[in-house]
Amino acid sequence: LLFPKWTFGDGEADLTALRVSVGGKKNGATVEHRFELLDRYDAKTGLRSMSRTTAFPAAIMARALLFDSFGIGPGVHAPEMLAKKAGLVEHMLAELKTRGVMSTISRAP
């Protein structure tokens, strides 16, 4: 029943909004980290936001693996393990930004 409602017409815009908020204690102090991402349909290219926010990260990571840019090496790697590679998250966010996918990270001490 829902699929007809989930269908987009030609040129119909979509958007993707994501917020991840994590809080806890560090050295006895309350800390919060927040990641926010917002992307919209790109009328110039005709690419929907959901396509952009899934395909772009996959392509960026595939290139990083292909060129072994972060010393990842062969095999299967869980995303949470890849996030521990120095500079990889920053690289991903910078590459997304060049494609118009905007995000912010905030840390409250």
C-alpha cells in the first residue's frame, strides 16, 4: 500500500536530513557530540538526495580502498572500524562537501 505513496514524479524534489546525537560522561564531565547532515535534490544533475547520500559515500570509500589511501588493506571492514582510521572521516566529509552534501559536527565539552 505504501509503494505508490513513495514514488516520485519526474523532477520531484526530495531531501535527506540526518541527526545523530550522543551524550555521556568523560572524565566525570558531561559531553555531547552531534552530527548533522542535510542534502536536497539537485535539479541541475537530476540526482535525488537519497541517491546522492548513498552512492556518493560508497564511491568515495571505493576510491579510498582502490588507492589504499588510508592503509586499509584488503578484506571486509566494518564501518565503525574504518572510522578509527586517522583522517578517513574528515576525508569522507570533505569529499561529500565538494559534491554539495553538507554536514556539521559539534562537540560540547
